[in-house]
Amino acid sequence: MPTRPATYSDLLPASQILAEAFHNDSLFGGFVHPRRNEFPDDVYLYWLRFLREAYYTQPGEYLVVSYQEANDDNNDNPNPEQNQKITGIAHWIRNYSTPPPTPWLSRLALKATETYNALEDLYHPNRAIDKNHDAILPLGNSFFAHHWSGSRADSWHLSLLGVAPAFGGNGYGRALVRWGLERSLEEAVACSVISVPGQEGFYRACGFDKVVGTTNDEGGEANAWKAAGLESAPIMFCEHGVEARGLEKYGE
């Protein structure tokens, strides 16, 4: 299935795909958007604002879309993306042991996007979201960040994957996963994903053959994910047959 880097015009249809794909998800559905059934047309705003900021965060963040070619007799169209129907999107992050500096123009673009998102939220709020619940998510990261230490500090990470339900089972998700796996293999670095509970089989079939832990393993009730009653999400790696080295334990 074909994939390509996302353009800005892809972000709106991709956000609508994510709203639909994660509607019944326990994390981004029921926990972050407890009023999604009352305000179903608002949920895409969460994803649109997320994708906008990811689009302008460089270096190291990549939005990749899968698509289906639309039937069009005009083969001379100078903008072929206009003839494509977006079927899915992935957000890939390249982790670096020594992160490169962010260009000033990227910092400026991101700041402008954050400001635009905040202003937009004033006149077009997402009424389905619980912002207190959304704020909890980053608080749990420190309890499982140790898995990306040692030789895994340089790695590719699949942060987000969503395929339109109407196109599920056709290989679009696998193609979006393969995009990052191929780059990690080219660079001889690890590749990781935090699986949606119940989707481990899909990611294992894609090549993430090692489960190193879950989001709720450490920290007890201090772990915001566990304290909020969120399901343990498996943390999975593909290391292309190379044994990880120099890994830290929790708290080191």
C-alpha cells in the first residue's frame, strides 16, 4: 500500500480518521474524550491540533499518510495528492541520544501554531474532551522512559497509528508501520511502539517481537497512568536481532 510524507492539507482528513479510529479506544476515547458521544463532531479538533504541532516540530518528527488513488482521468494534474484519498496516518519520532538543535524557523513555526491552536480553542472548543485527563498523560512518561536508554536511546518510535475503519484490514496500517521499521533497519537502530492494549498481535506480526514491559509496571500509585485506572499498555521493540546494551533500570 502506498505511503508518503503528509502535507498540510492532509491534516484535516487525517484528524477525522483518527477521531473515528479511536472513538472506542479506552485511552483517547473514553478517558480523554468522555463526552464524545454527546459531541462527536468535536473530537477531530483534538487530533487536528495535535497534528498541526507535530507537523511543525522538526527535526525528528514525521507524519506519514497512506492513501488510495482516486479514479481520475486527468493524469496531467500538477498536484497528484488532490487525487488521493487518505486512508491512515502514522506519527514517527526519531529519538537521538544527543538531540540535534531545532532550527529557529521551526521553533518559530511551532510557537505560532501553538498560539493559533489556543486562539482557535477559544471560539471553537472541543466540548468532548476532559482537559484534566489529557494533562495526565505526559505525567506517566517518566515511569517507563528508562526503556529508551543505552543502545535504545537512538531509535525510531511509532507514537501514533490510525487507519480509517472503512479501510481496515487492507494493509494500510502495516505499510505505515513498515515506513519506520525500514528506516530503523537502514540506520541499524531499534524501533519501538507502545501498543494499544489488545493490539500486541498486530505489532508482533509487523516485527515488534520483544515486549519489554508496560506503562504501569513502575511507580505504584505515583504513576499517573496507573492511578488514573488506565490499562497497562505493552511497550514493544524491534531490534533487528541485535541485543540491547547499557540499559538503565527504573530510577537510575
